[in-house]
Amino acid sequence: MSRLLFALLCFIGFVASGQVTRDTLLVGYTPAAPFIVKEGKNLEGLNIWLWKEVAKDLELKYTLVPMNFSDMLDSLQTGGIDLSINPLTITSDRSRKMEFTHSFFASNATAVVAQVSSFDKLMVFLKGFFNANFLRGLLLLLLIIFIFGFLGWLFERKENPETFRTGPRGIWDGIWWSAVTLTTVGYGDKAPQTKLGKISALVLMFGGLLFISGLTASIASSLTVNQLNNNPDGFNEFKERKVGTVAKSGTRTFLAEHFFKKVKTYPGVVAGLTDLKKGKIEAFLYDEPILKYRIQKDSSLNDLEILPLKFDVQLYAFGLPKTHTALEQLISQRILDIKETKEWEIVLNEFGLVEL
């Protein structure tokens, strides 16, 4: 009884204020599955269900007006429409220009990238071994083996002719001994006997340990950096890359605030994911539930994958012009009432949505 009385008083104030002169509310929307799903002439989705429940409870007359996302936001600011039932992210910039109802869903943004084939992953891995730093290290390693092999043969060839033979075969004996010593394999088939030979062996052993450790670290670092550059799972990995998002969206504002330099905007999700598939951008960043639903439903996007990356926690709400504060209070109260029902949980499950 108290809720009904509160709604009645708010409605009287809403009508008396003269904030909305139209008898029938103009309600703007743009498809944003699974919140607003348009299949032919049919409209469904979480937001469609929620708005119908609110309008029925408050006995509001309305007309649904299809619009593109950018025009819808502009119309909210100028009063061209009375309400947007899209899942609008509440941001400080938008709050200065429009009213928001109570939030009805919490989510986050994520990133979609093109899947990498097994062959491409193998090529990326092999490429890590053939970068400039690795090749320079390899050449230096071969040079060290040759120099100490030659010195070992030079010191040992007279007093140890059975192990270090004369001529080219002896030089090969020295190179073999140097490689075995440097890599700490230690076959024991060749060993120096002279003082100078043993000194060169000590230098090679201790110097080789340091050199091999450094070379191993360089290879590991190269492979790690290469893997990060080709399989990014961190938010900052995308700052220097060409990425896409929806124009005038909360994600676009977030990327601008975090100094993303190469951001291409699109009128909708489908256009952005299509360019991602064609390789025109390296990643598409937007609301996770919308991206997940679109990729699951569209078989042509199966070669795209959503990364386990979550950023920019978002609160979704309906938007209204600044002049519609009384209407906003009415709708907000009904949203709170509906969210406390079991039916709300059932509808969320029906559309595969899980709140944070």
C-alpha cells in the first residue's frame, strides 16, 4: 500500500511539474544484445522485458523509436526523446548532460582478438630464437669456443699429442674440447695436461658459466616479450596497438582517460568485430556481455576470442533528459522493486547474464 501511495504521489508531481508535455513517451533504443535483441520486427532482451514491466506498473504510454547510438545520446541531451532503454554506462561526463535511473546491471569491459592458429604460434615461438640479440649471442659463443679450442690445441699439441693431434685434426680436437668444457658436459675424453692448458680451461669454465647464463636469460626474455606481444592478456599491452570500440561509449571515454593512442570508433559492435576479423584493428574493446553474446550467436565470428581481461567496471541504467527528474524517480523506484523479485533472477538466467 505504501509503495502504491509513493508511486501515486510521484506521478502527480511528475504531471504537475510539466516537465514532459507529450502524452506518449518517446523511448529511444538501439540493438545491444542480449539487452535489446531485434529479430525481424520482434524486440526482446533484458531491457525490453524490464521496460515493459516498468511501463505496465506505472501505466505509462510510450512509443519505441529505433535510433543509432550516437543520435540517441544527442536526443537525450536535447530532449528529443524522453527516455533511452539501452544499457547506458553511468559516467561522470554523461551525468552532467542527462539523468540516470537506478542501475539495474553491473558489468565490465573486455577485449576481443583474432585467434592465432597453431602454425602461427609455432612461428612466433621459433622467431624468438632468431632475433638479433640471440644471433649475436650465438656468434659470440662460437667465437669463444673457437678461440679457446685453438689455444688448447696450441698449448697441448707437443706434450699431449695423443689427445690433441697435429694439423687440422688437432684444431678440431681443441674445438671439441672447448665446446664440451664450455657447456659443462664433461665427457672426459680430452683434458689438458700443461699449465697453460689448465689455466685456459679454468678461464673457459668460469667465464663460460657466466656467458651461458646470460645467453639463456636473453633467450628467455626474448621469448617472454614475444609471447606478450602476440598473446596480450594485460590491459596495458593494448596501449600502443590499434584497437576499436563503439563511438561515444563508456569504453571510449575510459580508453581516452587511460591514454590509448590508436583508437578507431565504430557505430556498433558488428562493424568493429568485422574489421577485427579482417585484420584492420588488433583488438576490439567493449562491454563483455554484449561481445560474448554477439560472438556466440554469430557463427562467422567463431575465429574471434574473448581474452580473460576485465577492466572498467560499469553500471548500466536507463537515461533521461535533465528535465525529467520526476519521471526518473518513478522509474528508479520500480527498477528497485523489480530487482528484488525472484522473477528478475529468472530473466537474467534466460538471457545468460550474470552480474558482478
